[in-house]
Amino acid sequence: MASSADISLALVAGEVSGDMLASRLLAGLRPHLPQARFHGIGGPRMMEQGFVSEVPMDTLTIRGLFEVIPRYRELKGIQNRLRDRLLAERPAAFIGADYPGFNLGLEEQLRAAGIPTVHFISPQIWAWRGGRIKKIKRAVSHMLVIFPFEEKIYQDAGVPVTYIGHPLAEQIPLQPDQAAARRALGIPLDARVVTLMPGSRMAELKYLSEPFVGAARLLAQRDPSLRFVAPMAGERQRSYFNDLVAKAGLSDVPVQLVDGQSHTAIAAADAVLAASGTATLEVALFKKPMVIAYKVMRASWEIMRHMGYMPWIGLPNILAREFVVPEYLQHAATPANLAEALWRQLEDAAGRDRLKQRFTDMHHSLLRDSAAASADAVLRVIGSKT
């Protein structure tokens, strides 16, 4: 076997969630490949593991179907330049961390040239665009999946697959400490707290900031003692959020903005209003009641609403196979609807207890040593483990 100093692994993550997932994989790989070069496109968590990002990850972050069109040439140029570098370099493997629109196309070209490819995590072919399994079979040497039901899908399709559990299930304690979270945020222990999570992407903030803060205003009218917390992914997101709230005439709503600390903000909450995405799974793992909202550009919505296979879009509901928490999509995601749904959760102690048990069971089903399992699969792919 070659020395780890001779091994190069290329990775691409295009979003915050992919950065988190890939960082766990890198943490598992580094003890086995202490001198290997990890490079490509990634975020701060990956860089903490010694990863070298050759393009800022934010450059790739886009949401929605039509939003990509103005930037298609730019993104295609990045993809082509990266492909050419990797074809010249011949890394031991390429690993795409989620972001399938970019990564699967790149993986298909690299695999055709003889470079092993690993995709981490599965696109949601069980929710929509199931036809992508054909492209995945061409593009992916090995698929890493984070939900138990996904393993059989790939086994049936003849794609090598490993279920590694969900990294978030390891990071989030089975019994979160609400009191400690409130102390960290300076919130009274006896307060009732609603956490607003309108998203980390600029497009999410564009469409969800106003209805989320509008819902907070309506809730505050019902109970002026309610506390509202909103974690911001960075200064750029905070500034944009504040601008949107001001333009909507909602600057008077007392929302406490915190930099990062999304897990602390969730742990402190009695209920959470969350944009659809990985954040909803985080909320479930913290065993918190939640309301899920989703809004995109109208043209994107008109296409996407006809393409889904499931009645749910929120990960907790998909994993539970039923509506355990409410979802409000597009035009239904109004301040009034969101506020009313949150109020019902705040007032329903028995419902909160039932959700806590469902989410505890879900947590156990997702709990594995994901760093070790994903690293083991990659090491097998590159022939560094027999």
C-alpha cells in the first residue's frame, strides 16, 4: 500500500450541510491517512480537518430550479476547471458531499476516466426525480447513505452502498440541556421560547424572513412574554435578514439574533419554526415541536410541486412516514398559518410529550459511528483497507 503522503482525495461540498457531513468523513479518514492531501471545494468545518478549499464554498450555494439559470455558465466553468485538474492529478478518489446537481455530473466524467467516485449523501430520489438512479449508477462507485430505508433502494439498483447513520445523531445529545442553552443565550429559565430558523441560504432568507417574523409578531400579540431567538449563519445573512425585516415594517418585533449557535438556539426553544431542510432533522433530534415552512421562486414551485412522490417534504415526517409536525408550503406559509400552528404546539403539553418520544426513537435509529463507517467505506474504495 502507498504511503498516505502519496494519496490525494478530492471532495466537493456546496452547502453548509455538506460541509458538516464531509467534515465527519474527513475526521474518520485522517487517522488512517495522516499525510494525505484533502482538497477541492468545501467550507470551514472541512478546513478544520486540514482540507484545502480551492474555491469558496459560498460560490456554489444556490436554491431552487430557476435560480441556477443566471449562474449556469459560471458554475459550469468551475465544474469544468475542477474536472480538468482532477483528470490531470488522478486522485485516489473523488467524494461528492451532497450537492448532486454539481457533483453527479462531475462524478460521471471522473468515473468514466477511471477515477473511483463516492457520493455522500444520496439525493432524495425517494422523494422526487427517481429517474436519477440511472445517472447515479453511471456516476457513483459507492454510495454512502444516512437514512436506514435508503440502503435497500441502492441494493436493488445494483449500486454498492453503505448505511453509515446520520452524523447529526452523534453530535446532538439524546437528552439536550435546555437550561444550559438558555443560560448561554441569556434567556430566563422560565420563559417560553420560540426559535426562528429561516435558513442559511440567501434565497431561503429572501422568502421566509418576512413570514417568520410576521408570525412572531402575531404570537407576541397573544403572549407578550414570549421570547424569540433566530440564529444567523454569518454576518452576510444577519445583514440581509435585518434589511428584509425592516423593509417589511417588522423591525419592532423583538427577535434576538445570535451568530451561529443554531444548536444552542434549538435546545433553548419550546417550539421551532424552521425552513425545510437539514435544520428540521436537527430540531427533531433535539426533540422539539416544530412547524416546517418552504417557499421558493414561483416558477420553481410550479414545476417542483408536480414532481414529488411523497405527501411530505420535512425530514421528520418522511422518516416517520406521517405528518408528525405540520408543513406549510409556498402560498400557505403565511404569518397567520405559521403563528396558529406554533401556538397550538406551545399550548399542547401532551402533544409535546408524544413528539419527544417519537423523536427519541428516531434518534436511536440514526445513531451510528458515522465517521468510522464512512471512512471505512472510502478506504475500501481506494484500496487502503482489505
